[in-house]
Amino acid sequence: MPQETVLNSTEFNGLLNRYLPLLGSLQRKRILEAAAIAFYHHQTDWPVIQTLISDDAPTFKLLTDNLALCWVHEGRHYKKLTPLVGLTELLSPNIAQTLFVRGKYVTVIS
């Protein structure tokens, strides 16, 4: 396969069909995703994002070095906690709904 050459999807799929005709659909999908991410990091028309805030979907894992959960999605992890000690037992219903964001407590309404 050519290196340092920009290919459109038809050309790239044609090369995959030619050189890897027995490729399964999941393998093809992974190769296309990897190629898209590689192109994104290599291109110079648009700046590569330094930090991405997302919902923790696996799709975004390799787009940037710094991946952060948005505060709404981060709150779902608090719902999994089981408080066992004193005051935290009293606070547990509120922990999942109140998050500390940028120096302030924010109430999440679900």
C-alpha cells in the first residue's frame, strides 16, 4: 500500500479489496478507523484537538492524548458507589446529583 499518499474512500477501499480480499467486516472497520485517525493526526489543514470532552465512548479513545468525561457523564460513576461510613451514608442520595465543577457545586437534574 502506498505511504505518504492521501486516498479517498473509494481508492482506499479498492486497495483493501485488492490486497486483503478475505478481510472480515470487523477487521475492515478497525482498519478504516485506524486509517482515519492516522490521517487526522497527520493532516495539517485543521489543528489536532489537545483535549476532548466526551461521554467516554470507545470511538474517541485515540483521537487525542487528553480525554475527559463531561461532568454529566462523569456523575454516573458516583451512582455506583456504596457509602459505608457515618456521614457518607446520609449524603449518599445527593452524591450522585451534586458534582464539583470548576470550583462550584453543580446539581445534576436527571
